[in-house]
Amino acid sequence: MPLIVAAGPGPELRRPLGMTIVGGLIVSQVLTLYTTPVIYLLLDRLHHRLGGGRAVQTLRDTLRLSRPATG
């Protein structure tokens, strides 16, 4: 931000550099916030399609059977 709002000699040379840096940081942050969850969801769906969810379900069933009944 100091490069964008700087006053004094030569700000016309530093201002485009500051705008490029800040713009790149904003764009990369937005892309990261949107693409990371999408990639995670796609990999999770692929994992379940390949049968990865069966082991988790078997473990849940085993734990459910081994617990004493309450209530």
C-alpha cells in the first residue's frame, strides 16, 4: 500500500508496481478461497466412487455394535 499512496519524487514509477502487487495478492487470495474447497470436494467424491467410503462405514458399524446400549 505505501507504493500506491506514496508522495514525493517519482511516485509515477512506483504506483504501477504497487497496484500490480496488491492486485496480484487480491486475485490469488480469491482464487485460493474458491479453488481449494472445490478441489477438496472433487477429490472426496472420487474417493467415495473408488470405494474409499466403505472402510469408514465398516468402522462406524463396528463401533456402533461394540458400544453398550444406553438409555
